[in-house]
Amino acid sequence: MIRPAGCADRRRSVRGFTLLEMLVVIVLVRIGSLAQARETAAREAVELRTRLDVLAATNADFERDLRQDFAAARSEQSMAAQQARVELADTLARQALAQQQQLGGIAATQVEQLKQFGDRLSELAKSNEQRLEADWERLHSIEEELSEFAKLLKSRDEELRKLEGGAEHQ
């Protein structure tokens, strides 16, 4: 077939134009998608920045709250420690008083026991003294009896000597 002279160029130009148009469309689509991706990234960046700002503010509030909580906890702990010291001091004072009372009771008991011991010792001393006096009197009585017995023996001895001496003379 015979083609007219301008027809082949037209097809090329139609094809070329179509190809160029396709490239332009592709580039425009790509530019559009890049622009859309950029806008999405920009929105996400704004969202992230907003979130970071919220987190920073929340973090600052959290830190402030923590500092206040720690200060309150230190104050409560200090008050609790003070109260514990007061309670301990009271307990120690009560215990010391109880021990003092116990020692006073023990001392009173010992005083009473020592008094009773002294009384018994005094009674024992009186009893021993009375026994010694009775023994001394009995000893004195025995001594008098022995003295009389010795006198009696002496007089009998003299009488026997006289009798023996008289019997010798006879």
C-alpha cells in the first residue's frame, strides 16, 4: 500500500506525542505522589512535633508531680520517724519506771528479809546467852559441889590419916 507522505510522520508524531504525553503524565503522577507523600510526611512531622510537645509538657508535669510527691514522702517519713522516736522514748521511759518499781520492790523485800534475819539473829543471840548463863550457873554449881566434895575428901583424908596415924601409934 501506498502511504501518503505525511502519514508516517503523523504516526510517529502521534506515537511520539503519545509517548511524550505518557512521560509527562507519569512525571506529573510521580510529582503528585511525591507532593502527596511530602504533604503526608509534613502532616506526620507536625503530628510528631505536637506529640513531642505534649510529651514534653506531660514530662514536665510528671517531673513536677514526682518532685512534689518525693517532697511529701520525705516530709511524711520525717514525721513518722519523729513519731517513732517519741514512741520509743515513751516506751523506754515506761520500761525504766517499771524496772525502778521492780527494783524498789526487790529492795523493800530484801530490807524486810534482812530485818527478819536480824530479829532471828537477835533471838538466837538471846537464846545462846540464856543457855550460856544457864550453863555458867550449872558449871558454877558443879564447881561449888566439886569444891565441897574436895573439902569433904580432904577432911576424910585427914580423918583417915589420923586414924592411920593413931593405929600406928597403938
